[in-house]
Amino acid sequence: MDTISNDDLNYEKTLQEFIVLSRKEKNNNFLFEGYLHAIRWYNDTLIRKTYCDSATLLIQNQQDVKLKVRFYQTLSYVYLVERNYSKTLQHQFKALELIDKHNEPYLYNKSLYSIGATKLFMANYREALTYFQEASSYFVTKTDLSHINGFINCVRSQAICNYYLNNLTEANDLLLHGKNKFHYLDSKDRILENAYFNLTQSMIDFKQKKYTESVKLLLTSLPIIIKNDDFANENLIYFYLGKNYWELNNKDLAITYFKKIDILFGSKQYINAHLLKAYTYLIEFYKQENNLEKQLYYTNQLLIATQNFQATQAYLSHFFHSEFDIKKMEAEKQRLENQIGKKQLILVVVSVTGILILVAFIIFYIRSLSLKRSYKKRYKEVLRQIEVRRSERVLKNEFEATQWKFESNREFWHTFAIDNLDKGVINDSKEFLSTQLIKDLFIKLERFEENKLFTKPDLTLNDLAEYCKTNRSYLSQYINQVKEKSFPDYINSLRINLLLDNLQTDLQLKHLKTEVIAVKYGYGNRKSFSNAFLKITGISYSYFIQELKTKNENYYV
């Protein structure tokens, strides 16, 4: 199995065949190897646990120390992936105890490095440093690639520990010492290691307030580390880019990088003690912007991330209590929710008041126009009504675009239904129309009006009921109560209002004969059209057209 790459497309199939064959031949050594490979290969926790249990049963009868070491190292890897660092250390120490330091020095010091790395994950920097120092003192003695890689990894890890312990000069010296060994690496490994060393150097530069130099190193390292599929250090780069730009007073750019940490947390569920602080920057930024909604969002995200982190790393309880107190965050979340609720209530009150004032103004305006008696006044009134309709259409479009879509707003339909129930929207059986029926009729009649289907000649109530997929009784009741018109008046008003609107924009329309106009807008003859026009406008069509021609005036701005 060691000769097959994990990237091989047939790896899983080959692995299963290897396990089945080993079991069939009762070759426990090979079977054990297969189990170890399976433990590392599968991401599914249950499948992995099954293979762990199987390997545990086999290892109990094994005398081969190397196999037992590999077993404990594999289990430590599983717990490391699951971020259970206490269990990781437990199995790492079991493996270390079985390794003969004198006969297997490379394996022994590699295990020391692994323990140091786990201690580093646990933020136990002083203990981690001692393990890295001991391991590096061995790796530096030889120049083969395995030892060089071990030395470089130990030196960079020591630099990171010294960074967190504020030994910046020591950290700088260690990085220089490590880079002196780069000439042993091939070009590909040299580029990759240089990116990680630059990342550590950028952290040191940040602490030394060399923000511009730090940014340059971070931006150079980022694409290489992303290509290496190392999302943990990718997150770390975003964090330090954000911190550098914050100190350089480019807070808008800083926030874009802190947001990337939140995005990666959502997709990878990865966070650590240092990355949690990204949320404090986000919250502070939106506090300065007085954006309560964003403050609440990132406070909630910080709460979730902290709880997620705390669940697996309880050994850092002192850290949570000192910097990220759950109870304080929950109290702040509640405070923001209350403040947003009050703000929304004020907005609702102001909006409703404004609408009531607007409605009252329109009603007053329309009533004032109705007092004008003469044809001349009626003519001007019609022109003003055209303008009112145009304004109402603009206001309606703006309102729908910025507030909500009628089709999906349940609160609107509930209120709409109650208002019309108060009006007495009932069917012939003295039963109230359902909210769903009111909604369906509202939407379909809106579409009917927008598509100008009312210009169809000889349109009947049955035709419209068929279009709305309802019966004529419900439709007639809806039009009578909601539109406050009879069916003929409703259709006539739509047709005449459309004509009035078109006359303001189509200069050739007023030169057409009345008979042509009548047919164009859905009437069977001149007389029915003229009667409808007179009833809707209060003036005759001939007078209205004559006034348009005489004045030769455009009433639209």
C-alpha cells in the first residue's frame, strides 16, 4: 500500500481489495497496514472509528514495536484532525515511550517535533519550545533531506513560539538560521518553505510596527499557501493583513480581510484563539459606523465561534474568561437586539405617519378638485388626475422596489385581508373570502391591468373570471368591494384612463377619428365609447380633444 499514492483515483478500491485479501489470507501484518491506511484515508468519523477499533484488536496481539508506534501515531493524527489535542498528546506520548532513542533517533526526534506542534496548537509556547529545541539539536547533525526538513520545521516552530513569548530578536535570528539551510532543498520546496518563513517574519514585523513591510511579505506568501491548500495559515495571513491595514488606518480594506476569516469559519468551521480577535475588529468597526445590524451579526458569529472553539479546547478556559466571556457576549447580543427592535418600531411609526399624511393629502386634493363644476374646470381636473396617476405609478414602483414584493409578504396579505373583511368582503353565502383568494385575485388583476388585457373587445365578467381562474360571483364581489366599482365601471375606467394617459404622449392619437379610438380601446361602437368617456371624465370626448388641439399644450414636464 505504501507504493500507491493517496491521490490515485483507484486508491479506495485498491485499499479495500488489499484489506479483503489480507483478511482472507490471515496476514495480520498486512491487514494492520490496511487498517492504518484506511484510518487516514476516510473522513467519515464512523468509518474511521470502525477501522480504529479493528486495528486496536489486532495490535493487542502484536509484538512488533514499530507497528505499535505507527498505531499510536495514526490515532494521534485522527485526534489532531478532530482538534482533540488532549487525546492527540496522549497517543503521541504512548508512541514516544515505545521508541528506542538510541536505535531510532530520527523517529524519536520526529515524535518530539509532533508533540511540540501539538503543544503549539494548545498555546503552550514554553513547553512546545523545549520539544522543538531538543529535536532541532538532533536534525542539524545531518544534511540528508529528511533531517534538513526536520531542522527547518523545528526552527520555524521555535521562531513562532518566541514570537508569542515576545522574544522577537531570538525569533528573527532563528528564521535567518533556518534560511541558511534552504540551499539543500529543491526549488519547489524552497519556494514553499520561504512562504512559511515570510509569514512568520511578517508577524514579527507587525509586532515591531513595520506594517508596510509586513503587508508585502503576507501578500507574497498568500498565493503559495492557498495553492498548498493550507486554510489554517491562509486564515492567519488574512488576520495579519487585516491588523496591518487597521494600524495603517485603512480600515475599510482591513475589514475585507477580517470578513474572509468569518467566511472560512462558515465553510471550514476552523477558528483559533488568535483568529477570534478578528470579530472584535469587525464589531468595533461597525460600532463606529453606528450599524447595529452588523454589530449584532458579528457579535452572534463571535459567540458561535467561541462556543465552537471552547467545546474542543477547554484547557484554555482562562483565555475565554479573560477575553471572550460568553455571558458578556450574550448580554451584548440581547442589548443590540433590543436596540434594533426600538429602532425598527420608530421607523414603522414614522413610515405609517408619513403614509397617513400622504393619503390624507391626496384625499383632500381629490375632493378639492371635485368641487369644480364647469367643463373648463373638469378639463383641468382630468389633466391633473392624469398627473396624479403618473405620480402614483412612480411612487408605487419605488415603494415596491425598496420595501417588499407583494407576492411574498405575508404580513401585507394578512393586513389586506383584515381591511377588506372590515369592508364586508363576503360571498353570496355570507361567508368571508379567504386571505389566499384575496391575494390571488389581487395579483391576477394587477397582471391583468399591467398587460392591458382590458382593451379586448366585448370583454365580459365571465372572460375575466376565466382568466383569474375563479367564478364570476367571487370576482364580482371582489371588484365591487375592493375596487369599489361595478364590473362595467371598472373596465371603463381602465380603458378611459389608459386613453387619457396615451393622449399625453402620443401626439398623433388625437387626430384619429372617434370610431377608430373606440375600437382601439375595446368598444364596439362610437356611442358606447362616448358614454363611457363622459361618465368617467365628466366631459365629452370631442370637447377634450378640441381643447388639446386648441391649446397645443404639453401638460407633462
